[in-house]
Amino acid sequence: MTAAPLLRMLFAQTRCEILMRWRVPAFSLTNLVLPIVFFTFFGLPVAHIVRGDGVSIGAYLLASFGAYAVGSVMVYGFGIGVANERGMKVDRLMRASPLPPLVLMLAKVLTALVFSVVALILLISYGIVVGGIHEPPGVWAAIIVRLVVGSLPFIGLGFAIGYWSGPHAAPAVANLIYLPLSFASGLFMPLNQMPAFIQKLAPYLPSYHYAQLAWSALGAGHEALWVSLLWLAGYTAVFLALAIRSYKREERAKFA
Amino acid sequence: MAGRPPSVVELRGARKRFGALEAVKGVDLAIGAGELVALLGPNGAGKTTSISLMLGLRRPTAGEARLFGLDPSDRRARSRCGVMLQESGTTGVLTVTEVVNLFRAYYPSPLPAARAIALAGLDDKARARIGTLSGGERQRLYFALAVCGDPEALFLDEPTVGMDVEARRGVLESIRALSGAGKTIVLTTHYLEEADQLAHRVVVIDHGVVIADATPSEIKARIPSKRVNFRPETAVGASTFSGLPVQSLEITDHRVHLLSHEPETVLRGLFERGVVIRDLEVTGADLEEAFLSMTRRP
């Protein structure tokens, strides 16, 4: 055997990436606990209300904060994680090792997907147990699957931030981009309580179309599924192009 | 040369330019299986850039680099190499054993984790998180990561930097044992002493070129390793030193400064010539000035 099997590398790398994220409270608390805290403030007080069309506000807000949680795993995880590793020059040692860069990247994506699913399960369980919100299990499953599959643009955004900003700037950059994006997309509060210009802006934002995936699983979407998917595909292309550009710039500086 | 096995490492006319600075200016170097080679040179001489070229971490601006006859970034070549680099880190929240196991997964037939950790002398830190290690311990961890895959070739860039005397002795012993077991080892150092203790072959690099490639004893004979400094009781001229093994001589303000690899012979010669010596100082020569004298007097 001249090289180690790629699957074994991928498994070992993913395991360590999960441990690394889990042991950094800045990551694990921010992404697993913060969405629940937000839901407690914004969602619990109105969780019992049912809209005229039969949609439970509690379930609607769980879907919103679910979208927030997965996006946050992607944007903060990749944005701050990649920037930190660049700062510590982990990339140089990894680059000299037999681990192919693509396997490393795949391990990071798998890690983020694992954390996303865990964050969603924790949040939804909290909503069910503490908020008394009830939907058929198939609806919860659909929300989880849709939010995980649709998270691609935020992986791109995270990588773009991670390769573009330094380790000290990355947390600020990620917050400055992601928090306003979430507010302006109606994830924290209904859009009709937002200033008029935000209401006009929202339909052009990635998080707005991302949340539609979860809202429409409850029959509360504002647009057809294919429209949301098209927008998300477009944003994926844009963010991945930005990420690849920053990655190549880094590549030229460090490894050319 | 037909039928000769391919070199483990080969640089052919390799050059590397970073903007205005040419760090490596045409290096030809072939390292065969089982060799223990020290790349010796002062800081900024081009040692790290040369290793980066060998490993494919940098692409030569001109010339070629081969690793096991392959492009250095080829995974089949990388899988046969263990690497310890300067200025590379790893995340602090994993334990020593966890990260060693991770790196073992990169290689087809790795050593047991405990064996790699023992070779680096980190047994008592096996369960410690990397963030809690001292600088020297961290350096030993990188050594463990380099050897854990049981690779055929080891590339060690300044392996003992930041280690205390004991740790350093342990790692040098491990390097010797690995070499004895048939590994090809390329290491960089700016200590002549370290190169002398370890290597079968010393390649001296300065200002991006190879200025010497020989056995440690040959190199030692050419590199003035001591700086001698004294005040002669009566004025002396350069002719006083003719025939003595002096590489660099400077006489200023009634003081004599010279570099030599045999200070004892020089001093005996001076006594025999009736020179009375006051305020004698013999110190280890700075490698930088030693190389300067070598390039001045080929």
C-alpha cells in the first residue's frame, strides 16, 4: 500500500474536527445554546398563538431560529475557524502532510453538518418540551432535512469570510454580516414589524429565501419552493466564487 | 549512472524568488536513501526555502524538485515522508495522543501512537492538551507527528529549536536511532555542533547557494569554529601569522581578532614565535561570520 485510504483519513479528520469544535465554548455555546436563548426571548412568549390560517406561531419561530442556527454554524464555524487556523499556520503543517486538501475541506463540511443537525434537534426538542409546540414528526424531519440541504450558500459565505479576513477580524466580520442579515430576513421578528426599507430589501437576501425552506414545510412560505432554491443556488455560486478567489490569493502568497 | 535507484530528494538548478528577493539561487542536490544530511547555514540562508521546495510547499521559480522521483505534492510521495516545519501550529484543544492518532491515519502503515510519543520523549504528556504544552514540548509533539507515520524519509526544519538540553539530547538520540534503522533524514540547523554530531553529510547553504557539500569533519576543517581575541604586548603584523591555520585576521588598535578552527595550533605557533599574549579570549565563532570568511576565501 503506497498511501493511506482516503475514507480512513476522512473519518479520523472529521472525528477530530468535531472534538475541536466541541471543546471551544465560543463555538459550541454560540451555535448550540444561543439559538435556544434567542427563541426563549423572542419565541416562547408567543408560542401558544395560532394564526388565522392555522399556522402555529411557535412552530413558525422554531423554523426561523432553526434557519438562524444552521446559518450560524456555517458562517461562524467556517468564517472564524478557517481564519483562526490560518492565523496559527495549521495550514502549513497540514499541507505538508499526505492529507489531500479536499479531504480536509470535506471533513470540515461534514463536521458543520453534524453540528447543524444537533443544533436543530436541541432547538426543536426545547420548543416541544418547554414551549409545548406540536407538529407531526414528519414536519420536524422535513424542516431539518431542508435546512441542512439548503445551507450550502452559508458554507460558501463562511469560507469566504475565513479566507478573506484575519483571525482577529473574523468574529467581528462574521457578526456584522450575519446578525443584520438574520434580522433583515425576518428570522427574529416578523418582517411586518421592520422598517419599510427592510421589508423591501428582505426578498433579495439569502437568509430570507433560506428560511422559506423551513416555513414552507409548515405551509407558511411566502414563495414557491423552486423560487427559494433558485435564489439559494445563485447565492451559493456568488459566495463560493468569493471564497475560491480569496483561497487562491492565499494559495499564491503561501504556497506558490 | 544507469540502474542507480532514484534519489529520495532531488533539486535540479532550483531557484526561488520572492518578489525582489531570490532566496534560493540555483541549488543542485541529490539525497539518496538512508542518508542523514544536515543543511547548515545562518538564518535567512535559504535552508527553509530549500526544504519547502523539496516538499512541494513552494514551487521553484526555475529548475525542478523531485521527491521519490515524483512531483513533491504527489500523495504517493508525501505518504513516504514525515515533516517537521518551523512556524506551523496545530489547534490547542486536542490532546497529544489525539493529534498523533490523527496524523497516523494519514499514513499507510503507521507506528503505534505510544511508540511515536515515546520517540519524542512525551510519554508523561500523552493525555495533555496541546494548549498546555511548553514551547519545547510542542516542538517534541511536532517531532512525534513527523515520525508517527513510520515514513521512509524525515524532513526536520530546525528540529531542536526551543528545547532544553535534555529534550534536545533525547530528540537527537531518536534521530540517530531512526537513521540507524535506515530512514533518510534531511534536517536543517544553524548549529555546526548539531550537524557534526548527527549527519554523515553536511550541505552548507549561504545566500541561497550551496557553498560546501562534504562530511562533517571536512566541513569542520574548513569552517573556522573559534574566534580568538587578544592584545599582543608588542605590535604584530599579518606576517606573524603566516603558515598558521587562520581564516580571518584583523589587527586594530593593538588588538588581534582572528577566526580559526584550530585555535590551539595558532596559539602554540604564536608562543613559539615569541609573541606575548595578554587578555586572551577564545569564543565560539558566530556561524554567520564563519561563512562570510568561507565565501571570502574559497
